[in-house]
Amino acid sequence: MEQKTSKVVVSALLAGAFGAVACHASRTCRYLPGDAGWPSQAAWHQLNNTVGGRLIAGTPLGRPCFEPDLNAAECAAIKAEWTDLHPFIADPVNVMSPYWMNNSCDPFYGPSGTCKLGSLAVYAINVTNAQDAVAGVRFASANNIRLTIKNTGHDYLGRSSGAGSLALWTHNLKDITFLDYRSADYTGPAARLGAGVEGTDLGPVAAAHGYRVLGGSCPTVGVAGGFTQGGGHSPLSAKYGLGADQVLEWEVVTADGVHTTASASQNPALYWALRGGGAGNYAVVLSMTVKAHPDGPAAGAGFLIVNDDDDKFWAAVAAWLKHLLVLDTLDGYMTAFTITALDFALDFALLPDAASVDDITAPLAPFFAELDELKVTLAQSRASVSANYADWYETWAAPITYSTNNSIGGRLISRSAVQDRLPALVAVFRDIAEYSAAEVGGSALKGLAFNVTSARVGSAALPGADAVLPAWRDALFTLNFLIPLAEDADWETINSGQAWINDKQDELRAVTPGGGTYMNQATWDNPNWKEDYFGSNYKALFAIKAAYDPEDLFWADAAVGSDVAWVRAADGRLCRPEANT
Ligand SMILES: Cc1cc2nc3c(=O)[nH]c(=O)nc-3n(C[C@H](O)[C@H](O)[C@H](O)COP(=O)(O)OP(=O)(O)OC[C@H]3O[C@@H](n4cnc5c(N)ncnc54)[C@H](O)[C@@H]3O)c2cc1C
Ligand SMILES: *[C@@H]1O[C@H](CO)[C@@H](O)[C@H](O)[C@H]1NC(C)=O
Ligand SMILES: *[C@@H]1O[C@H](CO)[C@@H](O)[C@H](O)[C@H]1NC(C)=O
Ligand SMILES: *[C@@H]1O[C@H](CO)[C@@H](O)[C@H](O)[C@H]1NC(C)=O
Ligand SMILES: *[C@@H]1O[C@H](CO)[C@@H](O)[C@H](O)[C@H]1NC(C)=O
Ligand SMILES: *[C@@H]1O[C@H](CO)[C@@H](O)[C@H](O)[C@H]1NC(C)=O
């Protein structure tokens, strides 16, 4: 029913889409600070009054390390935290990605270097209610300046920052409410999450209400931000599907400054696009309502294999990838593993509602038997049962540490690639794992395996039911790989690392033909981004983008419609493409 409604609206919208893009009359650009057209102090003051004094001037975190703002204690503090996620999460404009921070105010370059905003927003509104978001949308539109939306700043594609922009900072929208939801498609428990809620905010509250609600493996990713809007993989995905599959409705502010709802019955095309069609590109999200699932015990397991012989080690990795085809058939069984040149770790397996340790370890026994045949020994192995999902998370997922000092690439690895091209696939993995840069160490490949087919997770995963890239449903696991960067890596190093990652993504594409990539853990400058990140959904998403944001207020690299909307110049300025002048 819901699916039918969406399809009708989408095709009706398609008809009008291309006209909207073709009508940019003259070559115009967004204003940057210093331009005559940049809003006056009085205009900013007026905006600040409208948002209750919650307008904040963007400030680089590294500023205390530079003249004339030098402050030794503050500088030491930010240097010590520079690879931590937390200072970036708590800041209105600074983001984690070294690529997008681009050393514009890197504390390790002080005190004589330069400290500029670079790609960071010039002002941010500390959004606390719908009126704040409406005011920001209207101000950016009326004044021809770029608008960005920043939540936690995890984004690898640079989508939560933007030179010369006004940012809507949604981090403080932390409300969590549990309710009984009733609609034509779903009747049952649900959770309404403010746009700033992180996994770490959600877990314990959900448990206290007797529910599980999906968030990322990483506790600090924003649930209603890039995670759900881009797809969203969770340890719980093998049981309930992707983050986007959970959404019942969105509370939004649209590009025309209207506060409204997107659901199966209201703005169904927008509801569809926001569920997997890419972050920050269709509307500002204030909250979302998602399914809540009854809680219960959960089993976990993990192991470590150390590489003391390359041939045996990579044979063990190949055996693991093949064994994933078996684990794929077990309801709810999820695994997260890390492969480096030195070792291979099952960081965690999750089996929700398992009664005993044996439930989670027995399915691993055939793999362990294969290790015996290969004469590979386990350096560590453990398993446990937790009383509920939040406890499982604290035991298994929360202790994993994350840092900002890296660049990322990725690819969804299809079941057919493992079935039919395993040696070629393992050869690319090995090639990636053997990346090593002087003094900063090697790369890491991270696999997250879950069956998110509709046979497993229900009708939300049927083709076209939401805007999740269809290749997710054929994937045995999603792979992302990280290369380390020194805290003071220069632009040339960062940029050449990015190029290396793009090459490896091409090699992975060659062994997974017709597949795709999880856009949230990949490169912004992948030339195949439309196909890889959106697949067959691109055209329908383009039509919805044109209908809901005809002036391209929301813009990001590798976002639907971005290439025909604006071109980012060397100074970060957005200008209409030549073709549209
Ligand atoms: C250390 C680390 C671990 C990760 N682990 C996982 C994981 O386990 N599972 C997974 O699926 N992904 C994971 N990711 C990827 C993650 O999903 C993306 O980085 C995602 O974009 C983060 O969204 P955010 O809202 O937290 O961050 P931000 O960088 O603040 O925002 C990301 C995007 O969402 C948009 N956005 C944010 N808030 C809103 C809003 N209210 N309305 C409209 N648009 C909005 C922004 O404009 C931007 O385009 C991880 C990333 C990192 C860095
Ligand atoms: C906005 O107003 C508040 C309260 O008056 C003030 O503290 C803040 O500095 C102002 N913001 C800007 C960017 O001027
Ligand atoms: C980073 O800075 C360099 C110059 O130092 C510039 O060439 C490059 O375009 C910048 N990259 C981004 C993403 O802004
Ligand atoms: C943002 O607003 C919230 C209240 O809505 C307030 O608690 C918080 O201190 C503000 N943050 C900043 C950095 O101004
Ligand atoms: C990256 O940061 C982590 C955590 O702070 C640290 O252990 C690691 O050595 C850093 N890597 C590089 C290459 O600096
Ligand atoms: C996924 O899960 C379903 C339901 O448990 C199962 O029937 C199917 O074989 C699994 N794998 C694939 C490829 O669909």
C-alpha cells in the first residue's frame, strides 16, 4: 500500500524534474564573507534575535594554538584531543575528517602557521526548536548563502561542513519518547528521536523501556542524521534491517521553510527519499519516529588470529569469508571483523535472543575446524550472554575505539563475489591490507555482515519500499577500509591517500560487478558515485530533489543532483555550472 503511493508520486514528480533544473537563468554564485552581497552585521544581529540569541560564530578548534589567540593550556588540550571524536561532536562547526579540515587551523601547525575557517561554517544556529530551523532556512535562501546541517561531524564526505555557510547545528535536539504507533502499515511500539540523538544516548533509555532501537556500531554516530538518511548499519541489522528500514515518519523543515511531516500518508515521496537517499539533501530533519523492538537477552562472541605465515593467514581469511555464507542463513546472526596485515579479529558477533553461549559459538565450529586443517591457531576467543541488548553493546561494541586521523573507502561485497570470485576478492583485500605508510602504520579492513533481505527483515526491504541502495539486499557484508594519517599530515599526503583509496575502490568494483557502495563509508570523489551510491534509485531521487528543493538550497558532494546544481570552486564557493548559465 505504502509502496504503491510512493511510486505514483515519484513518477508524477519525474515529469516536472528536468524543467526545474534547466531554468537557472544566469550564472550566479553563493556569497562568501567579504563579498558586497554578504549579509550585513545588522542582518546577522536580526537573525540572532529571531533565534533567541542562539547564533554562534564558527571558530576553528585549533585557534588557541595560533597568534593572536595563543593560549598554551588550551592549545595543549586540543592537541591532546585532536584524534578524539568528542571535541568535534560537541562543536557547532568543526568536523572530524582531516580531508575536509584540510589543516586550515591544524593545532600542530601553530603558532606561526595560519588559522582560517577553511571549509567550516561561518555561523551556526544552535537549533532547539522548529522555528530556529525555519529561520535558518529562510535566512540562507533570502540572502543567497550556503546552508549546511551539522550534527556530530562524523561525515567522511564533507557533507556537514561548507565554506561560507550558515550551519544548522542539530546536536542539542536530544529528546527521546516512546509511544504506541498506529498507521495503515504498522501498529506497535515506536521511538521518536530528536535529530541530535546519538546511539550512546539511545541504548540505555531504550533498554529501560524494554526495547531495542537501531543505532550504529559506533556509539556517537547521529541516529537521525547521516546514519538513517544514508542507510544505516547496526549490529541489530541482521535481525531488523537497516536504519532506514525502521522509519515510520520524519518531522522536517523543507527548503521553502515549512515545518511539516513526511510519512506514508503525508509527503510520501519525501518520506521515501529520506530513508536511504542520502544525508542532508531533501529537508532538515528535526526528529524521526522509528520502530522499537522488544528487548531480550543477546549473545556475543569474538576471536583473534595472528598472522605468523602469510599463506596460511590469507587462507584463513578466505575460509572466513566463505563461512559468512553459512552465518547469513541464521536469523539475526551478525558479525563485525577487522583484517590487517598483522591479524584478523572477529571484533564481535551478535545473536539477539540467544539463550546460551552455545547458540552463538556452535555456528562458528565449522570455521574453527577449517582453521585446524589449515594449522592456524586462535590467539584469543571468548563468548558471553548479556541480559539485554544494551548490556551486550556495553560488553562488545562500546569498547572499540575510533579516531579521526584516517581516510576511508568502501564497497558492498555481494554474496556472488564470495561464491564465484573468492581468490580475486581475497587478492584485493590483501593488497589493501599491505598498504603501509612510513611511521603511521598500516591500513585496516572492516567487514560488517548481515542479511538485510526482505525474506529476513520484512516488507520495508522489498525493492523500492525505501530509497536504500538496492545492492545492500544482495550484499553478504559491507566492507570499509581505513588508512591512517599522522596528526600533521600535509595536504599532499592526505590527497594522495585519497587517490590510493579511489584506486582500491575501483579494484573492488571489478570483483563485485553491478554492486554498490555504502555512501557513508566511501569517498566523495568516486567518479561512479551515482551508480555506486544510489544505483537504480537515482532517477526517482533526482525528481524528488527537484520537487522539494528546486533552488538547491541543500547541497553536498556526491549528493543526488549535486553535479547539475552547483560547482564547488577552489575557494569553496558554490557557483551554478557553466552549462546552466
Ligand atoms: C568513527 C565512525 C564510525 C562509524 N560507524 C558507523 C556505523 O556503525 N554504521 C553506519 O551506518 N555508519 C557509520 N559511520 C558513518 C556515519 O553513518 C556517517 O558518518 C554519517 O554521515 C554520520 O551522520 P551524523 O549525522 O552523525 O554526522 P554529521 O557529519 O553531522 O552529518 C552527516 C550528514 O547528515 C546530514 N544531517 C545531519 N543531521 C541532519 C538533520 N537533522 N537533517 C538533515 N540532514 C542532517 C548532514 O548535513 C550531513 O550531510 C561511522 C562514521 C565514523 C566516522
Ligand atoms: C547572539 O546573541 C547572544 C545573546 O545576546 C550573544 O551572546 C551572541 O554572541 C550572539 N551571537 C553572535 C554571533 O553575535
Ligand atoms: C586543501 O588545501 C589545498 C591547498 O593547501 C587546496 O589545494 C585543496 O583544494 C584544499 N582541499 C579542500 C578539500 O578544500
Ligand atoms: C545550545 O543551546 C542549548 C539549549 O537549547 C544550551 O544548553 C547550550 O549550552 C547551547 N550551546 C552553545 C554552544 O551555545
Ligand atoms: C591516530 O590516533 C590514535 C588514537 O589517538 C592513535 O593511537 C594513533 O597512533 C594515531 N595514528 C597516527 C597515524 O597518528
Ligand atoms: C537471508 O535470510 C533469509 C531468512 O532467514 C533466508 O531465507 C535466506 O536464505 C538468507 N540469505 C539470502 C541470500 O537471502
